[in-house]
Amino acid sequence: MIHFKKNFFYLLGKIYMDLTELNLSHPLLLHVSDTPSIFFSELSRIIRLVNPDIIIHTGDLVDNIKLQLYPGAIRHYEREVLSLIKILQYSSAREIHISIGNHDASEYIHSKAGRILVHDTPHLIRPNGYDIAFDHYLHNLESLKANLYLYGHDLSEAPQKTESVYLNGISTLNIIDLIDHRIYRYAYPWGIDDARLNKKSIGI
């Protein structure tokens, strides 16, 4: 039945979450990256469903608009990214972080961020003494020592021989329990990779 539900949600463009797996009484961290605008409404639903304490977006907020390649699309990008910023701002999350990606308009995001913390460089937080480092690029995290590393941009493989955990927000949407440090990975629904233009493998 669970497998059927997951497939059904996937085809609807949604992520199926079995909330009995999550300890909703614990503070949770939600990590997402490289989000095309067709995913915004589903992300909003997930945020309301899970009610995370911390949200981290590791960049390329409107990933269907390759701003670095097509700077003339800036007005379209601004309209789309503002809708995502509002979703994040109006959430009940205590703490919200955005890492600037290569297809993001840093100055515009900073100007509209409000209570959202925007980072142009790698950043480290320590909820409950658990070190979490994050950035858009995996290679930028090499200088930071942490228990957990969050990143996006492309499908770069994380170091294998390490006690630390690496989570790529392109591969999965990730939820981390900030008490017992359990990690829950959720595959993105149908259409998301297509909306990303299927070009993450070449790292654009």
C-alpha cells in the first residue's frame, strides 16, 4: 500500500510522507536545493505538513531559469523567486537559510529576504551542538568541519571515507531530526528533473 501511495503521489507531482516515521515532537530541519518553480506549491505543502524548525535552501531558487546563462530573464526570475521567498518567510520555521547559487540574483534576494538569512559563502550552524555546514557547492565545504554537510548545484559525489554525512539537495529533499539526528530522504516527484532541464549532470 505504501509503495502504491508513493507512486500515486509521484505521478501527481507530490511527495508522499508517512508522518508516523517522523517524530514531529522533535525539532526538524528541512533541506532542499535547486528548485524549479513548479515545485513551489508542493514545497509549501510539505513545510505546512512537517512544520520544520529550520529550513535550509542550498541555492538556485528558481532552477528552471538559468540566470547565469540568460541574464535577460531577470524580471521573470524576480517574479518567481519572490513567490518562493514569501513561502519561506510565512512559514513557522524559527530559522531560515538560503545559500546563493550560480543562477541566483544575490542582490535581489538580499533585498527581499526579510527574516531569511542569506549567505554568499559557506556557512555553519550548530543546532543542539550538532554542526551543520552548507553551501551551493560541495567543494566549498572542504574548509569547514561538521557532522553534516548540505549542498546542491550538481550530482557531485561526496567523500566516501568519512564519519560525516553529506546530503545533496538535488538528489533528494531531506529532513533531519535535530535530536536523534535521523535522516529522512524523499525523492522529488515526476517532472522536477525535467523542469531542471536535465542539465545538472553537466553542472550548469
